[in-house]
Amino acid sequence: MTATILVCDGITSDGVEPLVKLEGVELIFGKLEDIEHPENIQGIMVRSATKVTEEVLEKLPGLQIVARAGVGVDNIDINAATSRGVLVVNAPEGNTISTAEHTWAMMMSLVRNIPQANQSVKQGEWNRKKYTGQELYQKTLGIIGMGRIGSELAKRAKSFSMNVLVFDPYFSAEKQKELSVTSVDLDTLIQQSDIMTVHTPLTNDTRKLLNYDNLKHAKKGAFVLNCARGGIIDEEALLHYLDSDHLSGCALDVFEQEPPVSRSLIDHPNVIVTPHIAASTVQAQKNVAYMASDEIKSYLLNQPLKHAVNFPSLSKDTYEKLIAYYDFSNLLGSFTTQFFKEPVSEISLGYGGSLADADTTSLTRSFLCGFLKKRLDRPVNDVNSMVAAKEQGIVVGEKHGTADHGYPNIIHVKVTGVNKTFTLSATLVKGFGGRIIQLNGYTVDFVPQGSLLYIEHRDTPGIIGKVGAFLGERNINIATMHVGRKSAGGEAMMVLTFDTQLPESTQKELASIDDLLVCKPLDL
């Protein structure tokens, strides 16, 4: 084995130790523009400074792998890399401790007024009374999002004799018991926490998760922290409750816009800020470099990868047979996780028709990617999705040769939760795309695409007309409507699709119509 790896962005030899010890590997430290023979480069390792664009990829015809020493891959053109057969890997786990420790440091600084007191003394003042702080002892810490970072914070909070409340719809009972924390809904957490900290990915579901409506129910004098992603907390709402003295203070490492345009929060006397450095420590930088180089090593040795970002290499025949199903499986996973928002213990996928004899491992992994990506605070891909599911305590199974119900191909999904079970069946129709044909016992036929609204209702005369009239009065056009029922006069359902997503206020009003039992918005 021989390979030339270009190491950029100041990554040093101690960070690429797995490659230094690997026989047949030549490491070149420097910048891409300084390389005399870029055609000889098989791998490139970068932080955030080097941009791996389509133009860069064109200059590296022999490139096989790009490794990002860190989580974000915004500086890498993933689509261009994939189309060229270049594998992209990253290192999403190396900064967990750094981020948890930074959050803890921000919390201590916040409740003890350390930055303000420091500045006061430097200005020649000696005002001990003004900067009297609070103890963490027996305070209630509310952690929103219990991935790796949230779990590390919970451990530290326990050592300070704090009570820990957790809000995470996907947090398992086993993890709750292991960490000795109490799982509650978001409203309860907000009402009972002395300190709140967010550690979720930024998605449509978590954007402005803390906002005007729910922060008004926070304890008077509570503290708020965000060292996760800008946008999870509504900054205008945060400023409002700080100005009204309802909140005592907040600590921010991230912002909706970076660098921040408005200085209203930054200049507030009860706000402490840092410039998105929670993951920036010497150790974290070395850890992510080590992990990224270890991924390159695994690739060169044809060993399994943990953190591949894009689609892995497949044989031409397998790729051509499964690529359409791969994308559809991912979509079904996204649909399922939005529909079934509760902890899951088991996921079973069945394949029938032309898929009965296929190697469907990649389809199962793709489904898990779609299912888990909005549930976890780290990147999930088809390579690590099985591991991620196992870490969440989810048992994953596959069945082949299941009933095809006359369809040329079929995918059956069964998801088992704590109290409920979710099922769907879907098929891919050549020339027409994917369709869901069974949903929780209802026979249906709709395309899982765009903005949808799933409604369960009592099968009463005029109910469909009520829904149509309600939306028509608000000048909302229904693109398609699909209905189904289990028995006359019993439970029934409808799936509506729209050109744009329904406003949240409209969804709430609609849900109040008599005989409507469930209203679930889905965004695909």
C-alpha cells in the first residue's frame, strides 16, 4: 500500500499519529497551492480554512478521501466529491468534553458574575456587594437535548448536588436511570428549572424552541445558556425577558448570525458571551485531528468507517439497482421520525417483491439515517447509523420475502415505542416515484413529499367539508387530499398536501375542530 496524504490548516504530526505509524503512507504538511504534483495526492485532511470546492477536486484527479478534522463540512463540496467517487469523513465526537466543559464554565461565570466582577476590578472598583452570586448547590438544571454533551453536563451537575431535569423526546428510560435524571416535558422543564441549557441540533423542530410564549413561564430569576447552535433560542424573546428582569442572565457562545449584527444582547449587562469557541481547546483540536486521520487509516486498510459523510462506494450493478430505493428509504425514515415522536426500542424493516432477494443493508442504513438525523446532536450517515441506533438502545431487524400485496416491490416498516407501535408500507412505482400505501392500519395512496398534514378524525358526515371550508376561509389551497378509514362510523384519516407549510397558528386552530382527533404536520 502506498498513499500520499496532504495535511492542511496547521494540523501537526501529533494529531495524525495513526498515519505517521502506517507503513507506505507519505504525509505532506502544507497548503494545496504549494504542492508541485497535486495529481499524486490520494487523501487530504483539513480543518475549516481549506475549501475543498469542485475546482479543487478537479486539480486532484487521484483524490480518494477528504477528512475533516472537526464536525462541520461546510467547507467541502459534498455533492461534487460524491459525484467523483471521493469519500468524505469527519470527526464529530472529538469535541464533546470541550463543549461540555465550556458550557459548565459559562454556567459558573454566569451565576457568580465573574466576567462583570473581573471587569469592575480592572477598572479600579471594589464593589463586593454588587456582584454577589448564587450557588449551584441544590439548584435545578434543565438540560434540553440529551446527546453526548447533555449527558456529560448531567454527570457534572450531579457532582455539584444539583437536581437535573431533562427534555428530550427520544431519551430512553434506561439512559434516564443510568444518569439519575428526571425526564419531563418542555413546559415542565421551563417552569421548574433555575438554569436552562440547550444541546440539540438546529432543525425545524428546534428553531426558536425557547421563545416568547414559553419563556414567560420560566422561574423569575432563571438563567439561560446556549453553547449549541444559534437560533435554538429566540434572541428577541431572550432580550425582552432580560430587560423585564424576568430572567437574571444568559450566557451565549453561539448566535443566529455570526458574527452578530445586533449588539443588543452582547451589550446587555446580564449577558456573557464568547465567540463560538466551546469546542476550541488544544485537546479537542488534537482529538478531532486524530479521529480524522484514524478514519483515513481505516479507509486505506479497507476497514469499516465510523463517520463517512457521503454515500460509500458500491459496485456498479448494486448501485444502479438500489440507488432509487436508497433515497426513498431515507425519505421514509424522515417521515417516520416526524410522525412517531417518542422513544423507540425496535425498528423492523421488511422487503418484498423484487427487493426480497437483494442485499438491502444499505436501504436499512439509509432509513436509519433519515430516522435518526433529527433525533441526535451529531451527524448520522449510512455508515454510522447502525451504531447510532445501537447507542440509542434501538434493536434493528430486517426481513426478506415479506408479503408484497401484488406490488412489484414493497418496503414494510414497523417501529415499536414505549406505549405505541407505528407501521407503514410503501412502494416505488417506475415513472411515478415512491408512494405510501399503508399507514397504521389505514389503506392509503399518497406521495410522501413537501408539506403534509396528517389528520385522524371520527368518521362523521361533513367532517371533510369542515376541514376544506376552514382552510378555504383562510385562502389556503389544498394541493391533494387522500382519505381512508377502518370501518364506517369509526376512526378515519386524511392526508393533505400544501404548496407551502401551514402556519403553526393555523394548525392549532384546525386541531380544535370537533371530531378531529390528531393533527400532525410533516415537512419532507
